[in-house]
Amino acid sequence: MKPHCSVIAINWNGASDTIEFIASLWGQEYEAFSLILLDNHSTDQSVYEIKQWLSHPAPVSGKFEFKKNLPGKIPFTEMTWSQAQQFSLNSEEDKKRVFLIRNEENLGFAKAVNRGIRFAQEKLTSSYFFLLNNDIFIDAQAIGKIIETAEQHPEYAVLQSMIFYYDAPQTIWNAGGRVLPWGQTRYYRKIPNKKIYQTYSISGCALLLRKETVESIGLLDERFFHGEEDLEYALRLNKHGKQAAVVVDSRIFHKVSIGANKQWQKKSERLINAALNRFLNMKKYFPHWFWTIWRLVTLFYYFLLLLFMYKESVKDSLKIVRILYEYSGRISEVSPRLLKEIQEKLR
């Protein structure tokens, strides 16, 4: 009997991407999986459109061909998070469906994914949790290859798929990488001549977690609303002496930055979010004396970045850096409320 895998994905105002993703997911050769789709309180017609498509799946046009015909209907169960906590599975056969869980607000990535993992743990007793972005196309062998490799290599606590650009399918977007001593990441850009290799950084875009890993080192860090939770998890793995790997034959094609572009109107806003995420993350893992020096050096780097790459004025660049300095020393989380507060100060 093949181990059960819960695929966990988030939708937020992205029905067309989510539908293409589900269509590719239902073309998997590996069939022992469920999809837990959490809608992060979409403000458009996403939930309605997704349910309509699941009831009458129609061919989806895109860059890739589907290797399997879609069924006449994809079974789904819709519920609120409160209802999900009371849910009881009737039989093992009922697992192969979409569990569409509607969140009462936009929880961000980490908190929403954690709800999905808890649902998979408690209600579906899954052996694996496969975190996938909704703006991807997943190759028909991707789940089978990554689970087969996980079963053969128990020494790896988490495994990541090889991620390519959706619009340039031969070009790598993320193939793992390493974390430098000062907190920056360097990503691998070439496919090695092997089927699996160790990585020191991981991407939450296509990440397989073992149930034992979650039980031993925990869920994603909910202090981060958008981004950084995967790097924090990689650092946590390393702290606990656990290893991660990339599976070359498990392939994902990612529509890069779609979610980020919907979240932020200006590049400088994205930078502020990323900078605060990194300050908060490194504060946990660096010695305090090193973090204090590193923060000042990094703030100067951000000033140069704002000035020369983001084309902000000297006045605006200094203002942003002053705000980053003020907040980076005292933040306990990077929340929408905090980011809104900062945006008000920048006006």
C-alpha cells in the first residue's frame, strides 16, 4: 500500500491559476493523495469559480499538455475552518478528493499551510505533506518520484522538487542552494548528474515534509505573513541536525511572483517586507552581538539597493532605512497590521 500524501495549497484571488494547478494535479500517476486547498478569504469569485470547475472539469489551456483525461467530476468537500475541525472521514476511499477549506480572513502563507497540515495529520493520517504553490503546473510524475525517493532515503527530513520557470520550462528557478554565514542565500542554477542531492536552503513552492519531521521540529513559523518561512525552516532543520534534499526527477513549473505582485504595489514595499522578514529571522539564529553589527551593515546595503536598483530618491531611501532600523530592533512578527502601519509612515 502506497503512503498517503496530502497536497496543501493556498488560493487567494487566483481561481484561474488554481484551476490549472488542480487539473495538472489530477493528472498524476501517483494516486494516493488528497488536495487540501485553503482559500485565504478571497475577495473575488474564486471559491465559486473553483467549485464550478470541480463539478464540471473542462480542459485547461496553457503551456503544457495534460497526459490524462479529466474525470467527469472531481469530488470535493467544502467547509469553514470550524467545520474542518469537526470533520470525520467516512472511509479511506473518500480521501481522493479536494478538501476546500474557507478561512475567515487572509492568514498569509505559513498560518494557512499549518492549518492544512493539522487537518492532514488529524483527519487524513497522511504520511507526507506536500506544500505546493497554486500558481504551478506539476509534472505527471512529480509526486510519485518525490515520495519514492523519500521512501528510499529516510536520512532526508524534507525533500524539494526541481522548480522551473513556467514561461521558460528549460530554465531553473529554484534547485535548492546554500545559506551563507551572513544570512544570504545562493541558489543552485545547474542540474547535477544525479537524481538526488543535498540542499541547505529550501523553497516552500514545492516542499515535501515527512509527518515525523513535523512531529519533531514543528510547523512553519507563523511570525511571517508573506515569505521567509521556508528559509527559517531550513535553518531550523540545520539546528536540529537534519538534512534536506532536491529530487531532480520531480519537476514543477512555477509562474514566478504572481502572488507577490498581487500583494505589493511597489517594489520598495516588497523590499520592506523582505527586509523585516530577514531581520526577524536572523535575530533568532545569530548571536546578539553578531546580529547587531550585521543589522547595521545590512541597512546600508538596503540603502544602496533602494538608491541604485529601485531608483528611489536619497530622501525616500533614507526614510525607508530609518523605518527599517526603528522596526527591526523590536518586531516580534511581520504582520499585515505592521506593514500597513509602515506604509502610513511612508506617505
